[in-house]
Amino acid sequence: MQYRTLGRTDIKVSLICLGTMTWGQQNTETEAHEQLDYAVAQGINFIDTAEMYPVPPMPTTQGRTEAYLGSWLARPGNRAKVVVATKAAGPSRKLSQAAHLRDGQTRHDRTNLEAALHDSLNRLQTDYIDLYQLHWPDRTTNHFGELGYRHLPDEDGTPIGETLGVLADFIKAGKVRTIGLSNETPWGVHEFLRQAELHNLPRVVSIQNPYNLLNRSFEIGLSEMALRESVGLLAYSPLAFGALTGKYLDGQQPTGARMTLWERFARYKGDEAERAIRAYVEIARTHHLEPAHLALAWVNSRDFVTSNIIGATTLAQLKQDIDSIQIRLPEEVLQAIEQIHRQISNPCP
């Protein structure tokens, strides 16, 4: 396993991070623990979850993922083995699926963040969280695949400086070690850093955004910020919900797969997406690579990536994903990827 530094801290996290959003929906507690045991044995020390998980979010399952991780952390010696990251949901203005959380009270103000943190700590059965992230902004932005930014000058969002002050208090209390962002924009990252500098508040150490061969929009404005300001990318959906394995090509609907089970996962579908996926799968096969290894090894190779968040519903999938750490893509493969990207740029932003 390889390790990279989380922001400007002394915390080393594995380049492969174990994502958990299927636990409690597609995976049982026993299966979650099997994944954790296997991942840790392979050198993974970074686990990512969220108060909203599992996904798709439902009132009947909300919090199960953290609870499954918590029952594993409670076993003797396990808490010291991992860096735990979780996320506080944002307001449900656009993401209506989160409206059941605290009866829709999910603004990034003191009352709601304190409630979110308290509940996460209880479910995780720990007294501290290593990386506490804001799942999406407390303002209207074009995230979760939405194109185009629509400015709402009179929107009543929690000021970033106020939110940062609350997170600073969590750190002072010893309940949180570091803080990060998710589904953020260049302006948002800049403003969090500016407020931290102006008011001597903690710096964010990471940004968790989507990044894969079908969606390289992070490179346009955020990759430079990640490198220059040490706010590295925690890349989610590196396999585009599994689409980059090629298993959905030609109308295939594998039993139990996410895009088979839930139509709402349409972000990585469409004619342009299928054309790009087919091209990337062909590159992999030409060079005797598994398509999943091609997609994951490419993300692993990016210098602005701190960790690559993989998710799996079976141990076989998990093993294959982790094995991507052993793959070094030759220059001819990287050039072939760039050629496809120039022809079909970001079909699934």
C-alpha cells in the first residue's frame, strides 16, 4: 500500500480509501466487517462514511453505515488501526432525499452541526473523528452532476466563517482532529481558506469530489487549488458507479448492481458515456488490463489525489479494486486515455 499526507498535517492515509455507502442497504453488518478486516490486512487505514449513508438515502436505513463501522471500531484494538472520516449533511434545498435528517434541519450552523457530530460519534462508538467533512455546501451550487451555476444573491446560507468557527470548537474539544469539504467549488475552497487565515481558524485539509475517466471536471479549477494549498482530492466514484468496468455496456443489467437496482443513478448513463466507456474498456483489453484496474490506477496516478475512495459489495470486487495499487500504467496507455478524453471530454460531469 502507498500512503499520502492529509493536507498540512502529520496524518498519513492510504492511497486507497474504503468507501462504505452500500453498507446497510446492499451489504449486511457481517459483510461490512469482512470488508474492513480484509482492507486493513491489505494496508488500508482510511475509512470514509457519512451520517446520510447508506445510499440511496432513506429514513428507515439512515445511520446504519456508521453503526456498522462503529460495531467494528468497538472491537479491541480496531480504533487505532484506522483514520475515520465521516460527513455532516448539508441543507436539503436540492437534495430532497436528505430532508428526513433532523426533520430537514441540516444547515451548517452550530445547532445542527453539534447534533450531527453527537449522533455520528454515538453511532461510530468513538470519542473522536479524524476527518469531519461537510457533505455538500450550505448554499446553492452546481454539484451532484448539475451543469451551470445559478447565482442566488439573497440566499440565506450559513456564513462560511460561522461554520468554520463551529468546526474549530469541535477540534478544541478533541472531538475532531481535522476538517474537510465535499462537493465543493473553487470559490468555496478559497473562502474556507481565506476565513481560516483571517480569523486564525483551522484550515481544511481535503476536498471529496467525484473524479473518474468520465468526469475530470476537478482538473479545470480545483486541481491547482489542491496542489498549491495542500487541500488534496479524496476522489469518489472512481469507477463511475461501476460503469467503467464495462458491465453495463450494450444494455446489460447485472443482478444486484447499483444502476440495475436504482434508476436514480443515471449520472453515468447516456450515449456519450457509453461511447467513452467502450473506448476505455478497449484500451484496457488491448493492454491486457482489467477495465477496473485501468480506471482506478489512472486515478491513483494523479498528483493532486490524496486518496481514492473505492466501494464494493463483494470481497471479490474489493480485492480487485485494492489490487489496482500494484498497477503502473505505461506511457502509451496514458496517451491513449488522453486521446479519448480530447474526443469525448467529461461526458458525465
